Amino acid sequence: MKIYFAGSIRGGRDDREIYFSIIKELGKYGTVLTEHIGAIDLDAAGERGMTDMQIFERDMAWVRESDVVVAEVTTASLGVGYELGQAQAMGKPVICLYRKMEGKLLSAMFTGNSYMQIFQYMNLEDAAKIVADRKELR
């Protein structure tokens, strides 16, 4: 099982520790192609040593290679939205994890799209249970 995990980089890195924990949990079910998303030292400037084109081409190859795409979508990110749209176009299962927070609403492009499986969670234990219950990760 190859899992593509998507989370905000240039849109903000406030949730990087949450990403790290979710990636660790996903690792129980397969290979997470994008483990670097949870790296504590990866900041909003993004990856150094690669051009934007190299990052785009690599990430799109990983989306194509993946069996399922899991995204933490609490922090809005144009890149994550693009990846999820591409995953949908490729027919990949898409699982979105969202922490409801006061003053933040999830985009209607997600909530209005019946293809996206959106699961609300409050803490990492909730997120782990959601992941464990997904048949797409078997």
C-alpha cells in the first residue's frame, strides 16, 4: 500500500507536529511517500535544493503512484487543494482529516464535493481511529 499524505507547507506550518503524528499512524498501513511533510525542520519556505518544477513533477509522480491520498486540510493550502483535485481526476480514494476550529471553515470545494471523504477530528486519538476504520487503507 502506497499512501500520499498531503499537508500545508507554504500555506503555513503550524500543524507540522500533527502531520508528523498522522504520518506515523499511516505508516502502520503502508509506505507513506511524503514523510517529509511532517518534518519539524521543514518550514513555510518549503524544500531547499529543489526547484518548484522538480517538486511539482515529483509530487505528481507520487500521487500517480499512490493507492490512496490522505490529507490534513485544516490549514488552507493551494497545493493541497491541487493535489486532491488531481487525485480525484486519477480516481484515487481521497480521505480528508479536518479539525473544526472557530473562525475557520473548510472550503465549499471540499464540503460540496461528494467524492471527498471528509472526517472531522478533535485530537490525534480521533484521527488515529478514523484512519484505522478506513477500508481504503487495507
